[in-house]
Amino acid sequence: MRNIHLFVTLSLDGYFEGPNHDLSWHNVDHEFNKFAIEQLRETGLILFGRRTYQLMEGFWPKAAVDLGTSRDNREVARLINIERCPGDGELEERQTSPQGRSG
């Protein structure tokens, strides 16, 4: 059986976002990105919640090719490689991870 890792950024009072889906309070710096890149390199599958996916789906594909984006963010974008959101039941149909391991 493979491990499941949960990666969540929350405020001390339990909030993920501010009013109007504001994420500006997240401290995303080189140290955070270094940690995220290390985690993503070891990950076989990334599962986003609907809201997080919707918030980020337009950002990562552009960040992957935008030379104005930091090197760290381009690497995160390359590793995430968001292309589409699975439809209902699609996750149950997938029998292997991108790395070819079942589970």
C-alpha cells in the first residue's frame, strides 16, 4: 500500500482563504517552493479539491512557459502540469498512477 500525504496551507484560525477567495496571505517564497518541488518530485498523483483546481487551473499552464515567472514557479508548474479536471467516476477508472504503480 502506498502512502498518502496531505499538503495544506491554513491560517492559525483554520482558514485557507480570505474574503473573495483571497490567497495573498500565503507566504510563497523560495523556501516554500523548494519544499513544494521536493514533494512534487516524489508524488505519483496530485488530487486537488474543486475550488483549488478552479483557482489554479489558469495559472499553472501559463506559469510553465512564462519567462517572467520565477524559476521555482516554472518548475512547480512543470511538475503539476494541470491539463484537465477528472470527470465524475474517472478517478475510480484509473488503476495506475502516472509512475505506473497500482493503487
